[in-house]
Amino acid sequence: MKNIYAYLRGHHSQMLQVALKRLIGVFDASPQPSLTERMQEMEDIARQLAAATEEADQALVQLQSLYEVAQELTTSLDLPHILQATATALGRFTGADSSAIWLISDNVLQMKAAYGLPPATINRLNRSANGQSHGPWLAQDSCLREATRRKEPVTVQAAATPRPGDHWLLESLSSTCLAAIPLVVQDVVIGLATLHSSTDHILAKLDLARTIAQQAAVVIQNGQLYEEVRQLNQSLENRIAARTHELVEEKKRLAGILRAQEVEASQKEAILASIADGVIACDCNGTILLLNPAAEEILGERGEFIAGRHQIFDLFEPGRREKVWQMFRALRKAGTNEGIAPVEMQEVIFEIDHRVISARLTLALGPAQEAIGLVTVLRDITREVEADRAKTDFISTVSHELRTPMTSIKGYTELMAREVAGPLTDQQRDWLVAVTRSAERLTMLINDLLDVAQIEAGKVRLEMQPVDLCQLAEQVLEVLLPAAQKKEIDLILQASPDLPPIQGDWGRITQVLTNLVGNAVTYTECGSVAVSIRPLNGHVQVSVQDTGIGIAPDELGHIFERFYRSSHPVVQNSRGTGLGLPIVKKFIEMHGGRIWVESEPGRGSTFTFILPPKQP
């Protein structure tokens, strides 16, 4: 509105001032003209005053109209409405045949609103302006380009031989006169207003058009900002709606997972409660997390008084806690790939109220096979222990009873073989050899039975002393060399020079290694038997590897059980009691070590045991 008032004050008041000056001059003039001359001048002044009054009336009408236009532009922030209202006002108040509003975006000029132009013309001009042909915006000789550059109105008339770009524009608009008025806001051109006419009368309205354009430019920019904010707000609302939908769907999915987990937890809880053996779960630090009713009954404690308050080690008497702690550490190392050997399960036996309880400790593994805790299975084995004890006593008694007559049989057989009682025939000598072999086999069985009985009765005591494993292994191989050479089997010893010192029972370790190497030679038809001794994480690892018959996968879990012998024909046709490997396992465990086997049928077996280093 400020620009409109300035336009009226600067244009029409000038005409009034000229008329008044001439009127004053009539009365001040000297010498006095004739009456006729004065009357003529008065009539001229009257006509000028009438014209000025008429022009002022027209200006007042325009002022009222411009006020209405300004009010309409400022009462709405809808950009299409503002653009169309501006184009219409320019066309109406300037008397142009048509008018248009162009906006600049990314260096592209596009007609956004028009007054008096058919849609086909608008589309053709927009296509040209977007660079699909030599349009008015891209042409260097266009009045639109010049008005934008100068930031001042530029007019073009067909009669004045316009430039090629302007000629094309006039022809496209079916006009002979064109005015381009830049829309400037804070010295930045945001677009153009154009007036098109078949006559040049719009040139007289150029100041009015410029005033409207200046007023409209600010409103258009506000409308653009509002449109950007509206679009941004709409985009934000859409994103919020989409994210809300995603969250709702995620909530439904998580609710479904939670329900499934609750059902699964209920099922697991029911399964755990129905297990006859006691089950205790603890974390990687040994803290008890939960236990089933069977474990509560075995321990004689309620779960709520144990879970979260005690560690698994607290369940054992002081004499057993150190062993359980060592087992726990070994299992935890195995679960973090720091172990020195495969660890599947550890067992410890303890007593509660005159009952014998077996506790089997094993790792609880997560999805990535990482250790997430420890599971202990408790089982009351009182009856089994009593039965084993009775069986052991029986075996011990029978073995002792058999040893005395067996000694007599061997003694008298040797005397007869020496022909103390007289000469023997060849047939008698063969019979004595068969009796001697059977007696030796029975003696070996009796000795194994007595060893097992003494171990289980806790009567075996280890005579601990420094042991040179390399020297011990050399002696064992030297003893078994004739049997290996008879089958053309190579005996190989591989020992590291930097072995840590160990404490052990020389005789029992010799018995262990003799049994393992002897079995390897017995069950290998050809190839080699290799004994390797090397340090491993502070311990000493001894492996006996052969190229023999191997062990079937379903038999690996029974290989250390008493009296168990493989079903392989080679094993069944050879001498043995099925007690050698159980005795080996017992002696290794008595030394604080562990033993395991890896085998594949037809490709040999590897028995490995580890012994702890000498304690300071």
C-alpha cells in the first residue's frame, strides 16, 4: 500500500499543481489582458481542472481497487491463489490483453499463473522455458533475461524490430507490445510479471504495474515460504505416520514374539519341572540362577533361598569345592576357545545326608556357540554306588581267592616244563604251553581286576616324584619295539625340548603309556605308531597316534567303560579284558589330568592326555 500511495502522490498531484499555478498566474499577470483573453484562459484552466479532477477520480477508483487487491493478496497464503490474483489484477488494471506470472526455480523460468491466455499457450511456453527448445528464458536476446539482469522493467514492441527471442515471444503470445517487470525481494529476483497487448497503451500503466508487482513480490515470497513449510510439514506428517505405522507393526511383532517366548518359557519350565534328575543353571560366574523341584528335593533347600544368593561351589563340602572350581574354570575356558582340550562334561561325586550324589557339569551354549552359563545335573546314585561297592568287594575277594591257586598252577606248570617230574612227550609239551598261556592271561585279568578294585576303594596311592616324560617314553617304546618290528610297524617319538617339569608316579604313568602304545601296536596292521610330547598352556600334552583300524563313532562314548570291547573283528580276536583303558583314565585323573580320544574307522586313532605342571 505504501508504494500505491507514493505512485498517486507523485503522478496526479503534479497535474493539480500545474493547473493551480496557471490559475494564480492569471490574476497576477500584468499588464491586464483583455476580458476576452481572460475568459479564454479561464476556460482553459477550467478544462485542465476538470481533467485533473477526472484523473483524480480515476486514481481514487484505482486506489480503491488496488486496496482491494492488496487486501485479497494479504488475506491468504495459498501460493496458487496469490499468483492467480496477481496475474488477474495486472491484466485488469492495466488493460492488457493478457498477463502472466513467472517464477524462477533452479535457474528455470516457468509460468505459474496467467490472465487471458489459453492453456495450450501456457504449456508451450513452459516447455520452451524448461529448455526443450529455444524458449524465451534461455535465449540471450530475450527481454525476460534482460529484465532479470537489470532488475528493472523492460518493454518490447513489434514495430521496433525486436530481437529474435522477443520476436518469438511476441508471436507466441499473439501480441505486439510486451512489458517484463521483475519481481524483486531484498534485491533478489524471484520471478517476472509480464503484460501482453496488441497496442502500446499498457506502457502508460507501467508505473502502476510496477507498483502492483512490487507489492505482490513480497506476498508471493511469503506464499512460497508458506508452501515450503506446508510441504515440509506434510512430509514430516507422512514420515511420522509411516514411522508410527512401523512402530505399531513392530509392537505387534514384539508382542507376538513375547507371547511365543512366554509360551516357550512355560513349556521349558514344565519340562524342567518334570525331569526326575535335579537341574541347576548358573551364569558364567557360577551364581545359581534357577533349579528344578528335583534339585530342591536332593539339596533339601527351597529354590528361592538359593537362586541369586549362592554359587554352585557352595553346594559341595569344602574338600570337593576346589575340584569343582577347577572343573568350572576348565569348562569356561573351553567355552571361550581358550581351553587346552575338548571339554564336554565333568563329573564330581559328593554326599548329602548319607546319600551319594553325582553332579555332572556342562556348558550352556548360546546361538553363536559361546558360553552363556553352566548347567549341573544332580542324580542320586546311592544305590548304584552301593551296587558298585558290593561288586568291587566281590571282584576283590574273588581275585584274591583266584590268585593263590593260579600261583600254584603256574608254579607246577613251570616244574613240569623243566621235566622235574620226568621226560615229556611233544604233545605233553604243547599242552603245557597252552596251559601256561591261559594262566598268564588269567593272571593279567586278575591283576586288572585287583587294580580296578583298589582304585575304586581308594587304596591306590601315587608315589609322586619328578618325571622325565621323554625318558619314560623311550623306555616304553624300547620294551614294545620287538612286537612292533614283528608287524613291521614304525615306532616314532616326537618330544619338544622345552617341556615344563611335572610331578607324577613313574610306575603308573609308565603303565598308562604302555597300555596306549600296546593297544596301538595290537590294532594296527601296518604303518606307524607316533608318540608326541609337547607343552600346551603350561601343561604337558602326550598323544599316541596310530594308523590302525580306528573306532566307530557310536563306540567312542563307551571306550573308557569297564569291560567294554569294540565289536570290530580284530578286537574280538585279540586278547584283552576291557579294563585297560578304564584303568588308564583313572590314573590320569588321579594325576589331575584328562584323557580323550579322536578316531575315524579305517584311518586310525589318537589318544591324548594332559598332565598339569609341577606345583611350586
